[in-house]
Amino acid sequence: MRRPELLRPAPARPDRRTFLRSSLAAGVWTLSLSPVAAASSPTVPATRPLGFARGLRFDSRGGLTVLSQVVEMGQGTQTAICQIAAEELDLALDRVQVAQAPVTPEYASAQMQPPNYASFGSLGLPLSMAEVGGICAAARALLLQAGAVRWGVPVAACSTRDGHVCHEDGRPPLAYAELLAAAAQLPPPAKAKRKPRAQWRLLGQSAARVDLPAKVDGSARFGIDARRPGMLVATLMHAPRFGAELLAMDERPARAIRGVRRVVRLPGAVAVVADSYWQARRGLLALSPQWSAGPHAETDTEALRLQLRAACQQGQGLSFSKDDDPAIDPAAVATELTRAARVLDLSYDVPYLAHATLEPMNALAEVGPDHAELWLSTQSAQDTQYGVARALGLRPEQVTVHPMLIGGGFGRRLEHGFAVEAALLARTMGRPVQLIWSRETDMRAGGYRPAAAARVRMALGADGWPQALRVDCASPSVLDHSQLSNGEPRPALDWTVSMGWLGHDYALGPKHVSWTRVDPGVPCGYWRSVGASQNTFFMECSLDRAAAWAGIDPLAFRLRLLAAKPQSQALLKALAEAAGWGRPLPPGQFRGLAMSAGNSARSAHIVEISVPAPGRFRIERIVAAVDAGVLINPGAVQAQMMGGTLFGLAAALSGEITLKQGEVQQSGFESYSVLGLAQTPPLQVLALGLGEQPQGVGEEGPASIGPALANALFAASGQPIERLPLSRSGWQLAD
């Protein structure tokens, strides 16, 4: 997912000269300094400001707390942060912990431009590697200098080990705590030398997740666990059709329920505030509000599907340019399509998808005349701060946001409408209010992965190899709907629709990629892997169709297309070896392959299936591979790929949000199914580090698992898959 730009100008920032300051209060030393540049080189300038002062807090017992703006949502980044800090500062891993940094400009990541305090796009790890690692390297240099001054020796004669500065002659080492005050008075080094990979002792090793013990024993606190003295609890219903308005409502049935305090009308919604959630829920169910038809009362899934496909056939959309991908050349594509030995002309479509987070949307707000404070699970704390400030007529600095553990993000918690609703309710009630959306509200309120269609025309030469590619896409725009800051003015072309088409590793000749905006008014948002989630399906199924026409093995076909990309070739070769590609399968079993290289990392799947009856299949096993560039925590990479695979598999099998007369038909897990343990096939993951820079892998898995399964079904039946979920293409999992 590409880094967004904020909608607003950056706020006034404090003095960002490189500095190191320490103070002793209650036995805790706090060191703050401007972070150094990215870890692309072992030696990096320590004077380059990245837009915030990150805190390192050393305690008197030798422990370290790192303040981080990365929110833990199950991805394990905070464990990696502990590894990074422990590595650079030569501390034992169990001496380092992570705390959530305050939501202030000092802690916004300056590698997002303008700086932002948010967690998305698999950026948590690479940003932390650059920023936290750089700060820790600079702190280590200052501690070494302080030790050298104490002893009156050259810095080169000193080293660090186990939280101490040591001297080569074996004199008693100095604990960091003894040197902090002196280190704080020293000028920062001109360069902060990062540890080379050859000297890593913790990075590159699997480490137990630091967040798991609290999650296991129940002491972990998610947004929904937040509490404030005297707080009330609210729940709400939105209009059944997007854009509809409340016409009339009798509040008396809700008010008659014990514990209900008030019925509050919000824009496009009705909330009930009570002493407890279940009292509020009972009050809400007692209401029978009357809503207008709204501007989208005729929206119907099948009609929208046909409209999207028709837009692709017309091919009159906005075209991407060479600035987006050097291979873009519409004139050359037109020429190749006219003289090709064969033109594959293929059409695909996919539905809206929900995020289906286990923890539904919630926020606890406390609002005063000139200040607001919120506790919530959010991926976009700074955007939430600004959004709530706008809604309440406050300045952003008057709004305090406390990001908490997240019970499922997947991009859904980049939006902050639920936080604004909680703040409005708290202001109305004059007391803290915790707003909790029900599962039904969460499923029907939008923020979906957009429905999309594509027409793919691939020019093939007489030898069967691709000569050119034309793609005409149609979908709503994520940028038009999402509350995540994305720059102003918003571009005419939504870059998310090009993910998986542009900048891909396959050598397919010149490209022509266009997009038509088709918007039925259904709110859309970022979904795990964003545009790659549909475009990888379109691309990889098209490649299998081309390989079949050419009579070439799908793996061999891809490897030749990747001749100029040895890193991607290595990924596929390792995956093929692990899966036994090329070895005979038992009778009635088939394989499918797909790769995704449109996000920060590369990943791929091979799926083996059997077909016991027409239209029925079993997944015998899945083998996945992910190239994280440089492995920081291999176990966490494997876990992320497992989660992403199962997330995408559930969507491929049966995931869809459908509308009839403008109303969403799904309301919970009984109608929007996620993968159960009994449906989970054997899954093997290869975690590879084939590059020079660490990459986040949070978005890997969902994009390639669906097309890998679709290609296995194509191999089994000879009938291509052109629609997802597979239930819409006539396939179901066998009992």
C-alpha cells in the first residue's frame, strides 16, 4: 500500500535540532533525540531530522522502554522493535519493552510525507528499523563516548555488552545507568554507525512475541476494554441505505427500558446511551425509525456487476502514464494487439469485501469545553485526532488520543467515523461515553474493499509469449471514500487500482492500463493488500490462461517472464522445490500457482486440490513463500503469512458483501463466513530473506492465495475462473 500524504498542512513543529537530553525523575532516565536516516547503509548521518523526537527511557535497573507510534494489532512489530533496540544497544531482549508513544507531532513518522502517526501498508517494520534503529545506534555512540571520557581513553578502546560499556583491558564495565547523565551533555556524533548484519545476534532470529503473555492471561487491554469513572455506554444503528436520512422516530419505547439515558440523533444514525451495553442494545432494538429512501435505493449487486463489466468493455477510462510505470505505452500496445498471433480477451469481476474484524468498532470519549480525550483501537491516531477536532470545533492539540491494542485492523481502523460519533455522544451527555458498534452495524456500515471488474487483453506471439498487455479496470475509488489522509487535491486517478498491474516484475511488454470510476455510493476503504487483492487475481489467472494456450508449464512460463528479476525467480524456485512442483501428484489431484509482487514484499502460493465430485473440491495442502528482503524475526514473518493466507482464502471461498435495493444483505458471521479451524488446510510457509532491506509483510498472503486456488481449479477442470468468490463460479468446498 503506497504511503499517503496528509490532507492538511503539517502543524507547527518544535525545534528539531539534533540533540540528546536526559533527566532523572522517579528513577527513570528519559533520552530524546532526533532519529537518524534509514538503515540503507551501516553508517548514516545522525543530524538528519525525521520530524519527531523519539524517546528511549532507561530505568535504574538497566531496562529500556522504547516509545513507538506503531500500534500492535497482532502483526508482531513491537516484538521486532524490541529486537532492533536490543541489538543496537547490546541489551538482553528481556530488558527491552515497547510503550505506545503520545499522539503528538514529535512522534509522527517523518518517512511519511507530511509526517503521520499511523500503522498501515506494512510500513511498521521498515520504519522502525530505520528510525528506532538509528536512534539506538546514536544513543550507543554517546554512551561509548561517555565511558571513554570517564576512563580517559579513546572511544575505539571501548565496546558495549549486556547493557554496559566495556574497556579492552578488562577493567570493570560501566552500566548504562552510570553514564546517562554524562552522555546527555555530549554533542551528538556526526555519524551513528549501525551494526552490520554480520554482527547481528538478535536480528534475524525468531523471538517470542512480547504481546502474547498479556493476551493469554487476559491482562491485555484493547480499545473495547477501556474504562473511565462514571462512563456510559452507547450503541447505534445507521440508516439501512447509504446516504438515507431519518424521517421520524418514536423514542418512548427505548426510554422505557431500564438504564437507558437518552436517544441521540447523529448524522445518518440513531444512538441509544445507557448504563450498560446490553441496556443500550435493548433500547436500540425497541426503536422503529423511519428512513428516507436515500440516493442509492436502487443499488443492486448484480446490476452493479454488469455495469462494471460494461465500463471495462467500453475502455474509455483514464489512463496511467509513464510516470506511473515506464512500460506504459498505449500506442505500442495498440500495435501489438493488431499483429499478435493470439489475443487473449478475458473478463473478471470481484465483489465488495468486509474486513470482519473480531473486535468491532468502538471508542471511549470524554469531552470538555476545551478538550477531548479518546481511548480506542485505531490504525490512524493522528487522523482520528484531527477528525475529532474538526467535529468538535477544537484544535488538534486539544484532542488527546490513546491508541490501544487492536483486535483486528486489516485497514478497517484507518477510518475514524466511529471515534467522531463517540465524541459527539460524549459532548451531548456531558459524561464519558463508550460507543460500541454491534457486529451487524459493523458489517453493514461500509468501508469495504471495492467491487471491481477488469478486461484483460494480452497479445501473444506465435511462440506463446506475451508481447503487450492492455487492462481496462472499473471500480469505485478508495481515495474518494476513505478518511485516511491522502493528499489534497485528490488525484483524478486512484493509484490503488493500479496495484498489481504497474511496477510488476513480469516482463509483459508495453502496457496500457486504464480505470473507469463506477461509484454506487457504497463507502469503500483500504482492505488488506488493497488493490493487489483483486488485480493479482486478474493477472495471475490471465497468466495461466496464456501458459495453457502456449502449452507451457505455468511455473516455467513465469520463470521466463521473470528472467530480469532474479529475486522473484528465487522466490518461485524455492516455493516450487518445497511444494514438489513437477513431481507426479496422486490421481485426481491438481496444483495451482500464483505470485504477488505489488506490495512492499513478494509472496506466492502453490495450492494442491482434489476434486471428489463435480463442483466440489478439497484443499489438500497449501505451500506459501514470502520474501521479506531481510528477515528480522522469521517466526513473525511466517505467522503473518499464515494469517494473510487464511484471510485471503476465506474471501476467495465465499467472501462477499451484496446489496439489494440499496441495503447490505450480510449482518454477521452467519452470513459473512470466515475460515473455521475445520476448514483450514495443511499450510507450510517459507520465510525468505533474499534482499538488502527489511520489508513489512502484513499485506502478504491475501492477494495470491485466491488466484493460486483458482488456477488449481482451472488445471482440474479446464474451465477458467473469472469470478470471486468461488461459490459464484460454481465451486464449493467438499464436506
